Amino acid sequence: MQWELNDSAPAGHPATNPNTVATYTVLDADVAIQPATRTGYSFLGWYADPAFTGSPVTNLHTMDAENKHYYARWSTDALQCHPII
């Protein structure tokens, strides 16, 4: 299993992945996937393809035993500016 954090741009904003599952078997219980974190960004989910189509993946279904690759999707947090009067 591979986790792609997609955090290379812009530089200086690394992401943290709390998911430590690297392998599993059909005998293991399903695993809830945890959100990644990244300063200045909102996490939009883990996706099974790099184009982020379909719905985010929220669980590893261990009965579906095959190699997996998940991609993190982010949106930048908007800065709120308030004029000083």
C-alpha cells in the first residue's frame, strides 16, 4: 500500500499522514482511514486515483486484497482579511 501526500508544492508546507497501515491480509479487520494534516490546507480526502474522481476512500476493505495507492486531495485555506477603518 502506498500513500501519496501530494505536498510538494508549494515548498515548505509538508503534510503529515497518521495512517501507518502498509500491508494487510483478508484475515484482518477493515481499517478506517484517517485524514492527513497540512498547515494552511484543508484535507478533502484520500482518493484511489490521482485525478480525484469518484468519492473519497474512507475505509480499507481487507477482503479486497490487492495493491492499493491512495492520493491526498487538498484545498488551500483562504486568508480572511478585514479592513481596518
